[in-house]
Amino acid sequence: MLLREAVIDAIRLFFKSQKFHEVETPLFVAHTDPELSISPFMSTLDQVSSQYQGFLTTSPEFAMKKLLAGGFGNIFQICKSFRNGEPISSRHNPEFTILEWYRTESDYTDIMDDCEQLLFFISRALNDEFLEYQGKTYDLSKSWLRISVAEAFLQYAGIDEKTLHDPKAFLATAKEKGYVVTSENSFQELFDQIFANEIEPHLGFETPTILYDYLASQAALARKKPSDPRYAERFEFYIAGIELGNAFSELADWQEQLERLEAQNAERKKLGLPVVGVDQDFVAAIRSGIPQTGGIAVGVDRLVMLFVDETSITNTLLFPAQDVFSLEEA
């Protein structure tokens, strides 16, 4: 727990030394991210004769982008976030600590550089430029491996770029590989299965790895790649097979942003998931203009887990959920 404190101290010192502003945003909000894979905690705000539906934030992203539109410049935040519906496990706790930062006049490649520099900074603050995790040594002073999603699917799963962009061919290939494919299976479901089974186990074991350029359909809040709109300027980074952060060149087109949010809410309704609505203040902020920005969310508990050489985030938390609710870890 003392090392956890030291890691968080180092994170804060890194961003302060780079002249970032530290900000605070609400944890209880009227609208949240409609991403289909995320299940938010819901509650109500009671006010005399009225009630208002609200959510615990799944990340501070929307609020921080409103601050970008307000001219705050480079900002970071270390805060609690909440996600429901995920099994409590070695890498998931319903309440978790998130680090989120935004660098203006930048894109996702600048955030890649930030990630490399941040982890080396933390390691040096703990008096070692090497990360020792589960018997392996990672030299954080060296540049990380950077591999695109298309390259990873070809290298580790034997699926070429043409097949990756042809849903019918992709599903046929998945079936040939032995995956269960029915009329109800979507491209994304099979993509996720192949990714989890054949690609993720290879990521970050020899050296920290950045997996970049996700498919445009997986853009989330990232902008599409101007040179090849089949892809989005999004990356995730891995060490020892553990996904630690999700980054974007942030989408600054308010109309496309609104269309994505509305489409996600429509799909949530279709699937019987809670509709979280559209944060019109967020859309208005994007419409008012934000600088070209790169941003990322990093799981602090997982980051601490690496630096203290533990295999479960449970051992990095003073009050893990299974203790609070007397539950068993999945």
C-alpha cells in the first residue's frame, strides 16, 4: 500500500512537471458513455417533488472534454470511476482508480510517447529503471513495440487485412478455426473471441507493446484516420498481457460525435440495455470547438499491480469489493 502511494505520487509529479493542470470533475452525472460494453451504476437524485436519473461515472472523459472546450489546455485527473456488470476478478473491481490525461495540439502518437515516459518516470521514482514482474524484467528506458491491429491479426491469428474488413469472410474464417458461429453472432463478438484467445496472450510479454489503429467500427470516441478511414486513431497498451490504457486522437467533429452517441443509445434500446441519453452539454462543448487533442484513460490499480509484482488488483486495494460485499473473486 505504501508503494501504491508512491506510484500515485509519481504520476502526479510527472504531470505537474510537464505543466499539466490537475482537475476535478463530478462522479455522479446525468448522462454517461453509451458504449455497449459498459454497464453503468444507476441512481436517482431526489429534489423536493422531482427525481432525476443519474449515473456514477464510468470515466471522467465527457467532463474533461468540456474543460478542453473551455480552454484549460493540458489536463489530467486521478479519480474513482465505476462499472457494473463485470465479474469481480484479478483485473476488475466495480470501483476503480483511473488516470486520465489530455494533451492539446497533439494526437495519439504523442500520447504513445507520454505513456513510455510516464512509466519510466514512475520506475525511476521507485529507484529502478527496470520493471520486475512475475520473473520477467522489462527495461522501461527503451522504446516500446508498436504494432497495428491489422498486423497483429496477421501475425498471431493468420487473418489478413482483406479478411479483417470483410465481415462474411471473417466469420467464415472464425468458423474454420473452430469458433461457434451462428446467425446470431456478430462480427464484433467473433473479433473479441479471436482477439482474447489468439492475440492478447502475445501482447507485452517481451517488451511493453502498443496496439494501434483499431477498426473504424471500434473507434469509440476516437477520430477516424485521415489517411485511411477504415481505421480509427486509437491504441491500447499492454505489459505482460495486461491491458493498461485506452487512448484516442480525440474526435472533434460534433456532428459525427452526436451521430455516434445516438446510434449507441439506439442499439442499447434494441438490446434491452439501459438508455443513458445524450449529454447535450458535451456535444455543445465539442461544437464550440476543442483543439486537436490526444487523450488516454489508464487503470491505476492495474498499473500499481505491475509495480508491486502482484497478480491481482485485489492486493493493491485497501477495500476490494469482495471484502466489502463478502463476495468471491471470479
